[in-house]
Amino acid sequence: FYCMAELPVDDSDRFAQWLLESYNLDGETVMVAPAGGFYSDPELGKKQVRLAYVLKEDDLRRAIDILGDALIKYNNR
């Protein structure tokens, strides 16, 4: 299953790249899909990501914790 989420970031493409290249929490990170490519006008998805939730409940909770920490650190860079 998927959901779209608007995040408090300047650019979801940059945030997604930063997650994979520059961030980890105890050796773990998460991967998100920038939403711009899902719209006919990419600006509509500039601050949005598509999230897949196909994991076990415990893994989803961990991913939420990681994403929350990442958002704080990304916005305080």
C-alpha cells in the first residue's frame, strides 16, 4: 500500500537524496519516493513523498521514528 505525505521540507527530491547519502539513525535510514513525478505539474509534489507501508508493524514504527528524527535533523542543518 502507498500513501502520499506532505513533509516540512523545502524539496522532497533533495530530502530523499539526503536520507540515502547523508543520514542514518543507529546505522539505519528510510527511503522515500519524491512525489513530483506522480503529478502532471511536478511543483504540486515538491514537498510531498510517496510512502510504501508493506512492513510488519514493528518495522513501520521504527521507520516512523527514523523519519521523524531525519526531518528534525534535515531542517536544522
